[in-house]
Amino acid sequence: MRRRTLWSLLPSLLLTLVAIGYLYPLFLVVINSFKTFSEITSNVLAFPTTLVWKNFQNAFRIMEYPRYFLNTLLATAVGVCGVVVVSSLAGYKLSRTKTRYSFVMFMVLIAPMMIPFHSFMISLVKVAKQLHLIGSPLGLGILYWGLGASLALFMYHGAVKSVPQELDDCALIDGASPFRAFFQIIFPLLQPVTVSVIVINTMWMWNDFLLPLLVLSGSKKSLTLQLAAYNFFGLYKVEWNYAMAGVLLTILPAVIFYLSLQRYIIKGMVAGAVKT
């Protein structure tokens, strides 16, 4: 009995160790954001002797936090809204269309999930430049539509299959157009999946660094919080106390957003994985 109990606790112990491994870097960021520069360089693992709140004040001022917060919020909001609208409509149409070509189209549209971003990022930047999407948070948000649509389409495609098609037929009989039937009847039933898509894409877009670096680095007024925090890492000197405070200020809104909606994530992921 005791051996069986130990074996049953082993998965929880392993998951706890993995969680500790993931959270340890964040723990170091938190404790070092309250230290002076000399304390960080002398012992990065030690707790601060006194809490230096001035690090956050200076980081907030040097980063121009309000401006770049709005830039990040604009890019994330545009990207998430576009992904939700495009993917939900495409997932609904492909799920309701029962032909061989619709299945082929579905496979083609979700295939980009398996293609590394680094393999096509240069081509993407060239296309974005031709479309005048460079140097603007709005353009950055539009670029996120294509990058985030594949996973969201996969989730919506499976979730729509769990919604009876009789609801579509009743709406059409009552005179509703296909768009009205979708947005007023079908889309509200997809709320768990929609929340999951919003949370997943918000966390990714808010914390993204590489694409904003490629698209926005030429325009100082259009930087995101991640690029603003990166300015603390200089070529010859790193202001570690301000850098840690800046990183914490950057990720804090995303963490709060995630914690407030985390109870919907598992439900939405399961709904999106049904009958795919």
C-alpha cells in the first residue's frame, strides 16, 4: 500500500520539480529587481538587504512606460481581434462544408503551425515593407493575424463540430444571413474556445520580441515594452537593476491577464480538440 502511494505521488513530484525549474528564473528576476547594481553583481542569488523601490521608478521613467504600453496594447489588441474574427469564420465555414476540398484546405491552413518562424521571417519582413506595415504597432498587429490564425483555426474547427447544424438551418429559415447566424447564434456558443484563443494569443503577442524587433526597430516612437526593456542591455554595460525592474514591469500586465482568465483555458482547449 505504501509503495502504491509513493508511485501515485511520483507524477506530482516530477511536475512540481518541473514547475520549480520554470519559475526559478522568474524568482531571480523578482529578487534582483529590488537590489542595487552592486548587490546584483556581488551575489545574484542572495535576497536584497533592503527593498530598492527606486529601481521601478527609474525604469518606468527611462522606458517611457505609458507610451510603449499603449503601443504594445494596440499591437496585441489588433492582432488578437483579427485572429479571432478570421479564424472563427474560417473554422466555421470549413467545419460546416463536407467536401474533400474543404479537408484539404483545412490541412493547408493549419500546416504553418509546423513551420518555424525563423525560416520565413526575412520574407515576411520584405512583404510587410511592400504593404507599408513596417514601423507601426497597427502594422505589427496585422502581421500577427497570419501567424496566429493556424492554431486558432484548428481550435475553432473542432469546437464548431460540437454545435448542432440544426441551429444554422433554423436561423436561415427565419431569414438570417449566414454572417448573422454565425455571429448571433454560433459564435456565442464558442465562448470557451474564444477565451482560450484570446488568452494564448495575448500572452504570445504581448511577450513577443523578435517580430517587433524586425518590424519596429527603425521607429523609436513605435517600440513595444519588450524593446524598451531591451535598451537596458547595452553593448558595454548592462544596468541590471533597471533591467530586472523593466522586465518585471513588462510581463506584469500579461501575468495578471492570464491569472484572471486561466480557468477558461483548459475548458476551451478541450472544446477545441473535440471531433477534429
